[in-house]
Amino acid sequence: MKYISKKAPMGWNSYDYYDTTVTEEEVKANAAFMATHLKQSGWEYIVVDIEWYSRDAGTKREQYQYIPFGDIEMDEYGRLQPAVNRFPSSADGKGFKPLAEYIHGLGLKFGIHMMRGIPREAAHRHLPILGTMYCANEIADPSSICKWNPDMYGVRKTAPGAQEYYDSVIGMYAEWGVDFIKCDDICNTNLYVENPYSAAHEIEMLHKAIEKTGRDIVLSLSPGPALLEKAWHYEKYANMWRITDDFWDRWDLLLDMFQRCELWQNHVEEGSYPDCDMLPLGKLHKGFGEERDTYLTKEEQKTMLTLWCMFGSPLMLGAELTKLDEWTLSLLQKTEILKLVDNAYHGRQETRDECCAIWSCVNADTKEKYLAFFNFNQELQEISCDLSEVEQFREMSFHNAKAEELWEGEQTELTEGILTAQIPAHGVKLFRII
């Protein structure tokens, strides 16, 4: 059985700010901030993203994001280890266990990134696979590689020792205290355009390996876009899967997410969460060369967070948390909005055209009702909706109903069951019907 969670995961991921370069000290600082300022609002995962095993990550950033055959930390069984120069508590074979214990001590959960497959260096050196008579070169598939990262070979589907390799890696993660695994180059193996789901068997191997640990571990698959025709497979073997390629702070990318959410809205369910990717808020991009503020306007940021919540996507922050301004922090403490990622809430798109979209959300248990108006135009727009025509509101009474707007706290009267509001450019208003 895969891990079943009561809500879509909420947390922080190091990638949008640090890229490949995050250190133990920086992870701890963000975890401490989350514990103090965000945990009470539902944020709980701290995820160390890509190349935590690289000693020289970021040292040739003007030439490479991922240094070919770089200086990596690896044990005698071909299993990648935290780079000691960046994660000093991992010395003497401790791995991420000390860092995980620190994060657990804050009442939070710990996650790490992994690339699918086995390190190329392990295959070239014919390193043994723990507990078997096989070696890395016997399970490595040199014809299965990543388009953008040179670190790994894929694992052969039927090779003896292949499942045991994944068992050894995931078992080690469980011993470290890992609660969340983001596996990359697996949701869509986009180098292989004729077979973009070529790593389906490795998803199944990961799922089996996690089951064997007996530990509740979220399995998140990247990058997207996920394949809609493979929804059944994602739902069976994973908890999260990216429905987009890397999402950044541009209006055109945000606008495109409305179409993606429309396609995937019927696949959000307990333990299975189509993933809209990280929230590029606050300070970003230091690991890419220079720190900058998000390019999204304040209205666009509210639009993004509202869509993610109404849809039921996981929420992963990409900002450097210790540098959040008061306005952005207040955005992330809106529990009345953030609670919509709970499994009890079901969001649906009611309408969408080139000018606007309307989403509804209903709590299956309490019958709480929400309606969001999204304005795609570059100027103020009036949007109206007859609540009796909303699919999820059928058979509900709206006699003397009112609407409370959750971002600003204003109340709006309904006229004969019709809700009308002025929505700012690229903005949103999210109403609770009372």
C-alpha cells in the first residue's frame, strides 16, 4: 500500500533559491523559520533538492548547471551520500540522519531529491550491490540517460539485482529518517520523445522499495508534464506527479496552468496529487547567479496560490524563507485558504475562456462552499456567477446568502443568488458563501 495523506503536502524546497548549492546551515535556517512562522499554518516538509551529494556543485555555474562527472560523495555500494563539505554532520557515514533528527526535533518532516537510476561512476567502477552477488554495471542501462543531468544511468527493467539496488537506497533513506522523496527524470523522461514514460518500471521499483521499509514516505515524481493517459499508473504507485515542466514566475506560465488544472482536476484524491510545481514567491535565484525578487505581481501571486489551493495541488515554497517580507509571509499564513488542500475539499473549474475562469470548491463533509473569480485581462473586469448554475452547488439553498472574500475580508451581498465582483488585472477574489 502506498502512503495515504489527509491533505496535499505543504513545505519548502531548496531549488528555486539555491539550485544545486544548498548547505546544511542554510537548510537548518529555513527549517527553523518554518517551525516558528509557518508550521501552525500547515507547512511541514523541508526538502533538500538536487545534487546534495556533489562536493563541487555550483563551482562552474557559468559553464554548467550540472558538472559532467563531477566530484561526488558515494559509498562502497554505489549509493550517493551527502557531500561532507556542505553537510558536515554527515561525516563518518552518518548520512542525513543528524539533519533529519534536527528537523524532526522542530516538529517538521524531512525530504530529499534523488535522480532515478544508478550513478554512472558506480557502474564504471563495477561496485557491488548491497546484499547481492551483482554489480552496478550489470543493472545499469547506458541507453537510458537524463537529457539535462549527466550523473546517472537508468536501471534495467529485468536485471537481477535491480530491485535490490533500489531497496538498498530507499532502505538507507528510511534509516536516515527521510519522510519525502522527490525523484527526478522519471515522471516524463523527455529525452525519449517516442517513449516519454520509459522509466515506468523504475517508478514501480521505487514504490516496492518504499513499501519494504514500512515507513510513511511521500513519493513525488518530476519533471513534467505528466502524461494524462498514464494517470492510473501515477495514482497507483506515487503520491505526487508534476503536471508541468519547471514552473517559474511568469504570467504566461501561470495562465497555462489553468488549462493543465482543468485536464487533471478529476485525478485529485486522497494520497494522489497532481503537482502544479513550486511556488516562486519572495527572494529567488541566488544559486543561479544573482538573488532577485519574484517577477509575479501581488495580484498574480494571490491568483497562483488560490488556483493551487482550489485545485488541491501540493504547496512547495521556493523562496529563501528567512528573507520573506511581511506581505508574502501573511500570504502564507492564510489558513482559511490553505486548508482547501485538505482531502475533504473538492475543487472544480466551472468555466474558462480567454478573459476569465471561475472555480468552485465544496467540503464533502461540512458542505462549506467557495467560489473563485480569476481575471486574465490586464485591466479591471467585472465577473458574475449565478450560484444555482454551479455544478457543485446544485440542490443547495442560497436564500439570504452572503459572500465573504477571503483575501481582503470584505463581505458582498448576493442579488437573487447572483454573485458579482470587480476583479483586478491578473487578480482573483475567493469567496466563502455563507
